[in-house]
Amino acid sequence: MSTKGLNDFVWYDLQTPDPKAAIGFYSKLFGWTPQGEPDSGHVGWHNGENHFGGIGKPHAGAPAHWLGYIETDALEGTVERAKKMGAEVFAGPMSIGEGGDIAVVADPQGAVIGLYQGGKGHEGWAPGSPRPVTSAGPSWAAPTSTARARSTVSASAGRRASRCPCPRASITCS
């Protein structure tokens, strides 16, 4: 068994306009099992015992996409350091309740990543503790484009969005 923790990709969210179709596709292709109902707004992905991601709907007009989240033990500091190094902040830092806090940024070259700091309710994991990986979930993350992230996050400009690209939560972005 390997472990994941600080500075690793620890979560993968699929944003798609048709969660039911995505569940059918990925379940048949890889044998992943969903947890939750698509109509509830967010479904978790499992590969055996490994709960590695979720499914939600993107902002209006945004294309379907995957977003990987890297864990940090100091989200606000990480976001500030990223900004000083030329990153663009698309969302957050913001709370996802007991699951922790997230932000979405693009590096200076335009590659978009999610940042995550664990909370008390994240499956019993203490913030910063290693995550057991008992079976393969995604192990390679290709960054999404700045244009796609901008269309995803900026679609909510001036209003509250119904869904944000974030782990295990149905939240609103400002």
C-alpha cells in the first residue's frame, strides 16, 4: 500500500453536464463505483476501497473537465505564495464545510490546479496525514487549460454559482 499526503494530488473531480452518462461510462470502462445519486448534485468515485474523487456539474457554458487537487497544510499561505509567483486565483480560498478548504489557481503558464487543505470531516483523516491508497485511482494529472478554467469559474461572475469544481462538496463560488 502506498500513501498520499502533503504536496500530492489527493482528489480528482469530474465536472460534467451529464453525471448519469459519466457514471455509466467510467463504471463500465474502469469498474469504478459511484456513491450517491446524480440528482443530489455530487457523487463520489470509488475504486475498491479507495475514495478518490467526485462528480458534479460545471458552471453554465463550461465544458466537461477533470480537476486534480493537491493537498497543502496551509491553504491561505499556499495561495498567497502562488499569487506572488504569478499564479491567477480563480476561486477561494473557501470552505467546503467539515471536509476542509479549497482554492483553484492557474500557474504562470496557465495550468489549472485545485488546492486542498483537509478538515475534521474528511473521512477521519487528520489534515496533512498520509492517505492510504489501496487500489489505483488516477495517478497522472494533465493540467486543464486556463481558458477552460476561466470559463468554468468566470461563468459565475456577478452571481452565486450552483456548483464549483471542488472535492466532496456542493458549494457556491462568489
